[in-house]
Amino acid sequence: MEDEVYKKYKKISKEKWGKDFKLWKIMFDGILIRAKTEPFTPATELLLNYFVNVGRSKMKGKPLIMHPFNYSPELFHAMGIEPLMQEIFSVGLAPLHANEFYIDITNQIGYGDNPTLCNAQRPLIGSYIQKMAPIPNLLFFLSTPCNSIATTYQVFQNLTGVPQYNVDIPYWNYDDPNSEFYDEKTLDYILDQLKRFISWLEQQTNQKLDEEKFKQTMIWVNKARENIMEFNELLRSVPCPVNSMQSGVNFLIMITSAGTENAVKASNWIRDQAAENVKNRIAGVPDEKLRIAWPYTHVFFDADLFPWLEENYHAVTIMDILGHYHVNPHGTSTIEKCYESLAKGTLDLSMIDTCRGPVEFFIDYLIRFVKDYKIDCIIIPIQFACKHAYSFLRVVLEEVRKEIDIPSLMVPCDPYDSREVTSETIRGRIAEFLTEIVI
């Protein structure tokens, strides 16, 4: 990062964003310090600006809405509402183990023991009790993929009194009439709910949705989707043109900034970097030997796990389940098509599309992924709190084995709390699996 750019953001970091943004400010300072020694890319700029925009929201009198990792914020950008993705805050603390203090506070007030609720959301309660959590003006969540989000958000709403809205995600397929799981009512069901949600937002913010602005927002979000789908295609190349962490940046772009011109710019830059590497036969992991499917979230408290796999086993993790953002671009020629694109994007977002219906959704997803990306093995760090995934993954892996005979490993752990199963134990299990079974 150029010194002038660093000084600009350092000056911003001294602004007074409010007492409830103390921890948010600390996180911003940490990101800025790390960014100082790295190239200043469009993705870096987007992330820094995201933290700034959230921090400044109350200074500017702009409504702030908290939402979970499984909802893309393009609608909020269209309506001039500042989105705060909750897990950026609570999971963002995990690599520094700073979330563990707030997990313990949450437990101490009787919220529940660790096996029952996900620690991706649990720190929100403890940090609020300690007066360290950003308090939004509005709260929003979906019914899928897990009840941990719904439970935590309802507790947070009762503690804060922040107005809350939730949308029920339909179970069945919407885009394949030949599928046994197809229901023609699926798309209309989610469309109706999203339009009701818009009416609620209009009432809460005292402003109407500007349909022309909404249309432009959906044009931008679909251009970013196009860039990312092209990036995903490039990752089929052998060797893979990017390292194990790069695909996760696309998810971060879309879950914080979808529907903005900056998201188009950042996703375009990432795609172009991958395309250049494919053209020049440059590997994201030098001397690539293994290609791993990781159909679950990263182990967030171990930020060096993927680099460790790269260095010790020349293994590239193509994409984890969040990093594999695969929402297709849609037409935006009319307002109604824009609404449809909003609804389809909600149904197809990472982890929603695989976990919202019958187990066959996940089986088909993983089989396609293994075939498309020439996968050598599957690794899944799974936690009991993710009850839906925990219950069906054995079935999924058995069906994948029948279709494509490749080895798989499930590692019981908590991806957000290093005290449950340590990094050393997780790495030991993976090392044994790779050396004794895969290689």
C-alpha cells in the first residue's frame, strides 16, 4: 500500500464512530496494519471501505441493518441502507481468538452450551453484554440454513429492542420442472416474501424503493456474478491458477458489497488475475500435487491451515462452500426481472442452495464439484452445532463414494473455537489422512 493511501485510512481510523463501534474500530485498525505491507488491490480497498461505511453510518444518519452471512446485501444498497454482515464481526475475531472471551460471556448468562448453538453467531450476545457490539437500526435473517441464526437473532432482538424481520426460505427446487423436487410455487413464494420485506423496509426507513436505482443495483450485481462465474470456470484448470484463499475473497465481496460498482471492479480484478495465470501456466500453489474439495466452512481460528496444506503437501483447496459463490447472472431488462434476479440470488447463495432442501441437493452439488474440478479428496471440518450438515454428511459422502471413488475425511471440531479441538489435532488428522490414504 502506498504511504499516501495508508495515511488516508489512518486518519479515518481516528474518527469517532460511537461507543458500540469500539471493537469494530479495533478490527479496522488490524486490517489496515496488515494491508500496509501488501499490494493495494481493488479487493483490499473494498474491504477497508466497507468497515469505514459501517462505522460512519450513524454519523451520517444512515440506517444500519444487521444481516447474516447467507444473505446478499444488494437490496440494502439499492435502498440507501448500510448493511452489516454479522459474521464479519463475530467470526472476524476468531483468527485472533478474540471471540472466545465473548463466547464465554454468552455461555455464562445461560445462553446454552457449545454443542447446541453455532459459535459463528454466539459472540454477538456476549459482545453486546460487554457493550462492544455494533447496535444496528434494523435486524434481518433467513430461516435457512440453520436455526442457530434464528435463535441468536431473536435473543439479540429481545436484548436490544431493534426492529426485526425474517424471511422463510422454501424447500423445493425452482428451476428444473423435470426434477422430482420441483415445485412451481417456490419462486413465487420467495418473491412475495421479499416484496413484503421491501414494504417493511420502506416503512421502517420512511423512504420508498427507487426502482431505477434498484435496476442499476441489479445490473451491477449481475455483472459481478458474471465475473465470478468466469473465475469459477478458470479454477477448473490444472494447475489451479490461484491459491486456496483467493476464492473466499469473492464471497467476501458479494456478501458485503453486492450491488455496488466497487464489487464489479473487485470481482473483475480477481477474475483477470486468474485468467492471466491460466494463460501463463502459473500455479496458485507451486508444484501442485493434490486438489481438495472442502464442502464446508473454513477453520476460521486457524488462518494458516490452507497455507500449511499448500506448503507441506502441495495441496490446493479449490474452494470451500462459502468461497464457491455460484449464483448465475440474470436478465435485468425490466423491474420484474430484477425482482426475480433478487429472489433467485437469495435461493442460490452459497450454502443456502445446498442446505435448504432434501439431502439430494447437497449430494448433487458435491458430485458435480468433484467432477468439474478434478478433485483428489474431500475434507470436511464439521461441528455438532451445524445440526443439518452434521446429520446428513455421512450419507452425502457415501453417495459420492459410490459415484466417484475418492477418499474423504470428516474432522469433528468447532471451526470458530480453538479450545474444542486444537489446530494441532486438526492438522494431525489431516496429515494422517493425506499421507496414509490419499498420497
